[in-house]
Amino acid sequence: MLSVSGEVVAGQVEHIRHVRLPADRRTPAAARALVRAVLAEAGLDDLSNEALLLTTELSTNAVVHAGTELDIEVAADGVGLTVTVTDFAGGPIETVLARPRPDTADLSEISEISERGRGLLLVDHFAARWGTIHEGARKGVWFRLDRPAAAAPPAQAVVPRQLATGAVLGSAPAGPTPLPGPTPTATEMAALSQTAPDPYSDDPLPDFAAHLLHRVAEMVGAAGGMVRLDRGDGAGPRALARYGRPPRPDDELVRVALAVNRPYSGELELDAAPSAYARPLAALVAERLSLYVENDRLRRVDLRRQSWLTFLAEASELLAQSLDVHLTMALIPQLVVPRLGQWCAVHTTDEWGRLDLAAASHADESVLPRLHAVLAETGPESMLARLREASRTESQVPLGPPMEGFAVPLVARGQRLGTLAVGRPQRHRHDPDEVAVIEDVARRAALAIENARIHEERRKVAHTLQQSLLPPVLPVVKGIGFAAEYVPTGDAAEVGGDFYDVVPLPDDRWLVVVGDVSGKGVPAAAVTGLVRDVIRVLVHDGRPLPEALQRLNETLVERGAGRYCTLALAAVGPAAAGEGALAVSLHLAGHDRPVAVRADGRATFVGTGGTALGLLDEVATPVAELTLRPGDALVFYTDGVTERRRGRDLFGPERLRDAAAPLAGYSAEVVAARLKTTVLGFSADTPRDDIAILVLRNDFLPG
């Protein structure tokens, strides 16, 4: 007796290999490579199909069900091959306990095969002998394959030593025992086990199912067959693959359910005569098909979740673009319907906790009036009562007929803003993924509403503050026309630094003030208010304009904070020469020169530039004296006009002068309005800076 790697050998062993493999998906391939190498060395290539098929089946089952390392041992003695697959998991081995007796015609006497023992059916069919091994924590299965033309006697075969503690469950009779029905060959079984879907197809499952169904139907002699699959999408079971003729109601069918997770369900049907192999083969095919159906389910779930992520990203972008409260709330139902439900309603909570309908939408517009009526109903069982409950909870609240669905609260930064109600889809109830997406949409929508409300409050504050820095109305003075146009920066929530004013002087003249404080926002508004108030106090106190500008400069320098101001002051009153002329004393402190538009159509810049206030201790503010005759006008403006940009091109003071010249003879109101329109029309962009235009015109009428 010769002992080789723990085996008892009753004859000469020519080739033997032993390897220990991990329990992963590469183990069956490694086991096949080991068997293939021994077959090649022993010259037993004619046993290749059966040996590789059985090795694959046993190693795969051990990896799937045992989950431990595997010992693979392959021995060849010149006339046959013995393969032993051993694992280290406890528990019994599910086996095929008996073949049908040759003299038994009653198919009911054929033993049933458990689902996890189907692999041993193949071993029992193809092996000359096979058995199980039980040794401590080890258990396994071995099988023997002999050459048909030169089968060795039992005394010459390699027999595993562990048979003393195991059992021989199969032995080759004098001739093959015929089983009822067609008997599959090793080539057919190998082709069936190696069938795989097309990796380059967008939807390989139907073709793969049809291929498997065609093979198994031919192997068992089925007249027809079908694979039904219900993906749980409300469409019901559909035929994934067909073979042969459709089954008739009175046919005796082989039916095997697909082992897939919810919401998928499916079934394999074969119109085949009962045989020992029809149901086990159908179950084997159903198991393989179930694996790929489950892969298809996971792939579709992944694609669906990716689409939901894309939807949420797009919804967030759309909601973030709107800073208008009413527009934001009107947009939310449009995002939800019909993708997430048949209808959607947004309610907001007022300061007393009452719910008000802000926006609603329905996939069928003809049903929208009925939806509004249902939402308006009151009472303890009304939908409004359920919505009040949802506004006070942290989770969803179901809504019953006639408008089924559920509602979730709108909460942002810890503040309850209202509710989002979504109706159920037409063909199914909301699944967990859809519920999670709706809850996410509610969170994003609540944040968008809160941001829009904050922006609205800031806009109102900015508007109120800006209006407080401008005169509510310009004075009406006989013989003098005043008109002004003001356009705030494109950000309505920001306060600008441009301002204008018309102040009465103690000597019955009027002071026109146009200024621009550097920067924007509340700091600039504070300086603007300071400049405006200081000028009013000083001129009411009778201080000369040069002294008033010097005092204002000192105030800004002492204040610091890096803010400076440009000013244009014009004291206007009747000229001493009479005849309706106006005398203008123009003082410029770093401001752009105004445009004088004469009644005859001439337009020129007037005045001399000075020093901006708030930068230096001493400033220069030259005085320019000019006369406005009846029909003449003086146009003041801020840098928001000249710096209006179109690409790299600026509007500039020259364009303003050229635009003002044709307006000679028009009233101050028309001149200001036309110039504002011209400046805004220069570019399609919203203004980046405040635009202020003030027109002073001599409206004296002779006689």
C-alpha cells in the first residue's frame, strides 16, 4: 500500500495534485485549472467534459454554501480520475439518496431532490462512483471517472481513505441505468452552465433568458416554455422569454419560481413530460437565471437612484435660482408632478399657525378645481385637518380618499414653514425610494422658501433705507423744472451709495445736490445719510458752499473707515440781468462734470473738477458760474451712467452728451426719462452700480 497526501492507494498512482484554495469567486476556475493539468499529464483528455463540469459544480457549491477554505485533490491512475473536494464547515451534506430502480415505471417513486442538493444529481449521473467524507470538522464529496473502454476494476482504483468514516453513495452498474425522459450529456450540461449574458448589451437579460430557456427545453424535450417576470412596477407579470408553442390550460407544466428579492417575482414554465431530470434541470436553470435577474434588479435600482440624484440636483438648482417667495412656491408643485405623484399642494403657515394654500398642481388640469375644493374643506376628518397634523409632526402623514397620498412638513433652520402634500402615482403606491426623494425635496423646498423670504426681507429693508436717502418728491418751483430718475443696482437687496437732493437756501435760491459714496450696502448708506444731513444743516445755517464742503470733508476724514464721497453742488436762482435767466454757481468735488443742453441743441460739459471728500485734509472745489436761459437744461449724473458696460465698451460721458443734445426743448421729466432709457438700453445686463440722473431746466415763459 502506498500513502500519498493522506490517501490509500490500491494500485500505482501516476499523477496526483493537492491544493488549498480560498472561498471566493476565483476558486472554481483554479480548481478547473488543476483538474485540466492532471488530465493533460495522464492523457485522460476524453474525460475532460465530465471532470470539469463536476469539479465546477462541487467547488461552486462549497464556496457558496460552506464559505470556508477548500481542499482540492486530484489523482489519476492511467484508467481514470478521482477528484475530492473538502471544506471545513460543519453540518450535513444534502445528497441524492437513491436512483430510480430500473424495474420501476412509477415516476412517483423517484426521490425528490432538495434545492441545495441538485449538484449531486450531476455527480450521481456522470461519476462511476462517488461518496461523501466526514472527518472531524472536515466534510466533502469525491467522485471517480473511468474511461468507458478501459474501466479499471475496483481493486485498482484510487479510493479516498476517508471512506472508513464516510459513505459510498453511487456505483457504476454493469451498464447505464436508463432514467425516464431524455438524459442530458456532459456537453449539454457544460454548455448550459457556461451560458452567460452579453456584457456589451444595454439590456442582456431577455436574450440570456431566451438562450437558457431554449437549451433546457431541448435537453428535457419540452414542447414549449416561458419565463415570466414581474418587476413590481404595476405592469404585472410579463413574458421575459418564450420557447415553442404556448402552454394550454390543461397541460401538465413544470413550474419553478425564481429566487429574487422584492419587488421582483418570476417563474420558469416548461411544457415537458415528467422525468427524473426535467424538474432538477428546470430548477438549475431557474437558479442561474435568478442570479442574473437579481443583478438586473440591482442595476435598475442603481440607475433609478442615479436618476433621483440627478433630479434632486436639478431641482436644487431651479429652486436656488428663484429668490421670489411666490415664484419659489409655485415652482415646487411643477417639480413634483407628475414624476413623484398625480398632484401636489404647498401650504404655508401664517403667524397664527393657520395653513394657507400657496400653490397646487395636478397631472390632469381638469381635476385641479376638484383638488382645490378638497383642500378647502374643513372639519375633523378633512384633508386640511390632516395637513395641520403634518405641519406639527416630524414625519409623513398619510392622506386618505378622495385624494390619496401623504404629507410631510416643510422645516428650514428649525422653523416650521408649512406642508408639502403629494398624491400617490396613478398605477402604484409610493415606494421607499420615492418617499425618501419627496422628503428630500421637502427639505430643499423649505430651505429655498426660507432663503426667498430672507431675501425678500432684505430687499424691503434695502428699499426702505434707499428711499429714506432720497427726497420723496422734488419741489415745484416757478420757472425752474426739476426731474430725477434713479435705478438701483441689479441686486435689489443691496443699498447703493448714489443720492440726489434739492434743498432751499436762505437767500431764496435752491441747492441741487448729486453725490456718490464709495461702496455699497449698509456702511455706504450710513455715509450717504451723514453727507446728506450735514449738507442740509450747514446750508440752512447760511454757510457758504466752499465752507460747507470743507466742513463735510473734515467730518468724513475724522470718521475714517475708508469711505469717500464725490459731490456736485449747484446753487440756482434768478439772474441779476433778469429776462428769465437763471444764475448757477457750480461746485464739483471730484464728481463728473454735468452736461449743459442749450435751447438751440448744443450740448457741452461745464464746470471744473475738484477733490473728492474724505481722502485729504484739504480739498479744492473750484466754482464755475454759468447762466441758463429759457429752454436751457443742466444734466447731473453719477458714475453708474458713465460706467454702464457692454462687454469691454463703456457708455462714457460722451455718449451721454450726444444722447442729451437731441432732447433740447423737452421738459425736465422727458429729458431724465429718455436718458435713463438710453443708458439702460446700452446693455442687456442688469446694472452693476446705481444710476442717478437729475435734470435742472429753465422753464421761464416770456410774457
